[in-house]
Amino acid sequence: MKKTGIKAKIMLMTTAAMFLLTATIGAIGYFMFDSKVLDSYIKYAEMVVNCANTNFAYNQMGDMIVRREMGEKYDDVRKALNDLKDDSDIKYLYAVFFDDIDDIYSLRYAINGKSTAERNAGIPYSYMNDPCEKEGYEDSLLMLFREAILLNDEEVRYKESDTKQYGRLVTCYQVIRDSKGEAVGIIAADIDANQITADIMTYLRIVVITAIVITVIIVCIFLNRIDSYITGPVDEIARSTDDFVKQMKENVQPEELIFNKPKIRVQDEILVLTEGVESLTSGVKTYMENLRSVTTEKERIGAELSVANHIQADMLPRIFPPFPDRTEFDLYATMTPAKEVGGDFYDFFLVDDDHLGLVMADVSGKGVPAALFMVIAKTLIKNRALLGGTPSEVLSYANEQLCEGNEAELFVTVWFAIIEISTGKGVAANAGHEHPAVRHADGDWELAVYKHSPAVATMEGMSFKEHEFQLQKGDSLFVYTDGVTEATNANDELFGNDRLLHALNRDKSDDPTVFLKNVRADIDEFVGEAPQFDDITMLGLHWNK
């Protein structure tokens, strides 16, 4: 099954994040816009109702309703309503009354207004005492009309209704009074709520289209930058490596093999990785050239592994003391592969002037595949650590990179710690590795046992637990691979943790060179003539500060 590439993952995550943001903005905007638009329409309708009622009072429309007759000013009132209807965005504008105030279904029209377009279309008027449509009003609205008349309410009220005949409406209404000041009817203006919904949907379409355009632009710009600085260079390295492998499969003569080194513009771990791959391909060419020149299988294998051993040895720091100017600590490490090349590696480096990085790792498997995986893992861990971050963040980064294209399903156990030199405070992440041994000043060596995380490159998306520790003056630290405790003698007995602690405690020297040699001497004595089945790698640290 083909794995999703880095570029595709970044594009999917960025697109998903942008669309989630769009949905959130759209939802917030919908509710805010819906509220604002509805408020605007209601205020507008209130103004229309007030204007109409003012005209009613002037032309004594309330007295006409009391008499149930259309007076001489009835047509003037109708014209005023028609003008209001022409000048406003109101669906219906009308006056009604109850023929029997105790019967809400006795609602009748007093008058209504029609726009010029409605009049031209031949839509008829409603006249005094015309019965209102049975399905034109919800019972709850009729009850509100009745209550307003009975209470002689002075306010303009509104109610949203969903009628069978006219659909969803928002009705603004106010009582009509006669010349005695008594409430006799209702002047009402209906707003078409469907128009409000249409306005909101128009707003949402604009938001969505704008967001999609912005998302596409941002994703394109972001992917362009990612392509320039990360995925592009990695693709170039992959193409150059594939081309080199194809040449080998086509039996191209070693001296004719060409590794087209990508032109990397960035000065970061990508450049370091490129140089590492170039070094490996150069080593492979050297191996093949040496392989052709020998006459026996033993000599060919010896030439191959000699080159690989040299490359691997060059990858590990071997100059001691490594930091002559730093007197806060003493440091020493060794690695003895079970074969000519191995999967174990150690590393130490100054992250900055006040932080020391320590790495102890063991790649699954043996031989050249493990050694190649070791080179990549070591490069990723160190270069990511130099960019800053906690041990957990560094191992998470290395995990994602090593999982990508790991068809051989190799993995690596790692103990990685960063120690603050000025204080001795340390933070370590243990990815499936052996427990370190610690000796406090004038004390015995003992294992620092705590729960650790799975190995690196076993699964994408993992996070790694961290463990804090404190080094005081005179403390010592010993980290190692399982080749130490699993060294086996002729009787298939393991060296084990007890023998390891005994070897460390029999001579409690503060010199890492001494206690590493003591452990190796005890291993050699225990194993005897039995062959070495696993790499033996150890690192010792003594804290002087």
C-alpha cells in the first residue's frame, strides 16, 4: 500500500484546517447576520405601522371600525396605505378587527394596502367587514391580537408565524383606537421571512466562495514554500537515489556509476542528509570497485564491509576528550559491532553553550541495512536537536521521517537526553531502550527504571514520554545497548543486569574510561570463546560540577 507523501499530508491538513475555520466563521456569521437582519426588518416594519396608525388616527379609521362602515375618508386611508406599501419592503399591510372579541375566529378586515405592482396585477383589495382567511393566521397570533385590544396596548409588538396560506411571516402590529381612545382593531405589517432567509443564504454564499478562494491561495502559497524548502529537496534526493539504484540494477560498471547530487539551497538537515547519502553512494561505489578487484568471496565481502565500517566509524565521534575546554563533565564512549558494521550508535554534542545532548540507540537487524538506517536516524536526531526542542519533540520528528518509506520495517530503540550544563538538570526520552545506570557521589551503581515509550519508526504519529533527572557533583551515568546485558556465553546464559551492576561497582572509579573498560572486561571474561551475536555499545558520563 502506497503511503501518503509529506506534501499531500501538509496539503490535506492545511485544507482541512482552512475549511474548518470557514465553517466556524460561516456559522458565527449566520447567527449574527440572521439576528441583525431580522432586527432591521422589524424596526422598519415598526416604522411603517406607526406611520399607518398615525394616518388612521388623523382620518378616524377607528370610528369607521366601530361603525363597521367605510366613511368618506376611507379612500384617503387606502391611498395612504398604498403609498406606504409602494415605499416599503413589506409583504402585507392591513387593518383587522374582531367582530366578536371573545371569538378569535371572528377576525375581519377593515382595510388593506396594495402596491402599484399588485394593483396592476389585478390583486383585489379587502374591504370593511370582509372575513379574514381561515388559514392565514396562527391561533397564537390571533390570541396576541385579542390580548393587545383588551389591554389597549400602546406598544408595537411582533410575532413570527408559519401559516399554511402565506408561509413564514413576521408580523408587526399595534392597536387602532377610536376617537374615544378605546382599542378597536389592529394595524399589522407582515414581513416575508423567506426573504430574510434568502438574504442570509446570499451572505453565506459570499462567505463560502471567498473562503474557498482564500483557502486555495493560502494552500498554493504554503505548498510552494514547503515544496521549495522541504518536499522539493527530499524528492530530488529520492530521484537521485533511485537513479543510482537503477544504474546498479542495470549492472553499470562501478567506475561509471553517477550520483547526481541535488542542488540544495537550504542550509539545514536536508543538506546534511544529502551529504550523508552522497557519502553512502560514494562508499557503495568504492565497495563495488573493490569487490570487482578481489578474487575470492571472502575478499569481496571483506572489501565491502571494510568500506562500510569506515563510513560508520566516521559517523561516530571518536576523539576523547570531545570537548577539552569543558571541565563540567568527563565523557567516553565505545561501539563494537557484532559484524563488520552494526546498527548500534551513540552520539554526543553541544546543543548550545549550556546544553549537552546524549544519544544511545540500537537499530533492529544487523549488517549493512541496519548501518544505513543508523546513518539516517543519527543524522535526523542530531540535526533536529540542534534546531531546538525537547527530547520528545526530537524523537517525534525522527519517528515521522523514518516511518516515511520504511519498506524494510526497521526500527530503532533510542535513549536521548538533554542536560543543562549550568544546573545538571536533565530531560530524557526512552523509546524502547535499556534502562540507564546511575551512581550518585560515594554511592553504588543502580538502574534508573521508569516507564518508556515504543521504539522509533514503529508507528506514525507517536509521542514520547519524558523523564526528568538531576546530576549533582560526583554523579556518574552509564547508558548502553542490549548487546551488553544480552551477551551470551557458551551455555546460553545472559550477562544480565546483575553482572552489569557488579562490573560497575567492583571499581567505583569516576573516570568513564575506567568503568567502561571494566564492564567490557567482565563481558569478555563471561562470554569466553562464544561468538559475539550483538553490537556492544556503551557511553559513560561523570559530572564534575
